[in-house]
Amino acid sequence: MLMAVVVVNANCSEQGGGVMAVETLEPEQAKALTLIWVDQGYQGENFARVVVQLCGATVEVVKRADPGFVLLPKRWVVERTLAWINQNRRLSKDDELLPEMSEAIIQGSMIRLKQKPQVIR
């Protein structure tokens, strides 16, 4: 399940959005984090340092090694979750005026997922 949802403008960097997501966590949630896997858009010492300052978690960048399809550790969890969320027609096209509305719809879709068991094959 998602710990935080932050919808940002397209001109916001991935690192900036990641910091905002960590900042929105409740103190208990932030303390529970020990390791955060990120893709290459989040790499850099500044982002890792800010995350350590905010919640004490270590940032590990999952890098692509070979061209083409390669199963990356834990990356499939994110991709699968995004696919489940995108099953909601309203999220397939982002036409909301306010980012808060998009966040609420994402949270609602996750609640629906939590109530309906998913089969993983």
C-alpha cells in the first residue's frame, strides 16, 4: 500500500517530488523506513542526504545494466502497483484541475485494491 501520494507539476524534478513525498509522511511512518529503492532519476548525493535527514532511510538507486527488458529488483512492485491504479478509468487520463483531486482519486483506488484481494501469478 502507498505511504504517501504527491502529485506535482511536470516541471518539478523527480528528486523534488521525492523529497515532498517523504515530507508528507507521518513521523511513525518515516521512522519505519530503512531503505528506499529509487530509479536513476533520483540519483545524487543531495537527494540521498535530504532523505537521511528527513527520515533516516538509506537511498539505493536501481540502475539498468543492459539494454532491453531486464527484470530489476523490486522495480516490478512499483510497475504492478501503477498498473493496478491505472485500472480506474478516471486515472487513465489526468484531466483534474487540482493536484489534490488526483491525489484523492489515487488514494481511493488504493483503498479499493486493499479491499479486493489481488492474485499474483
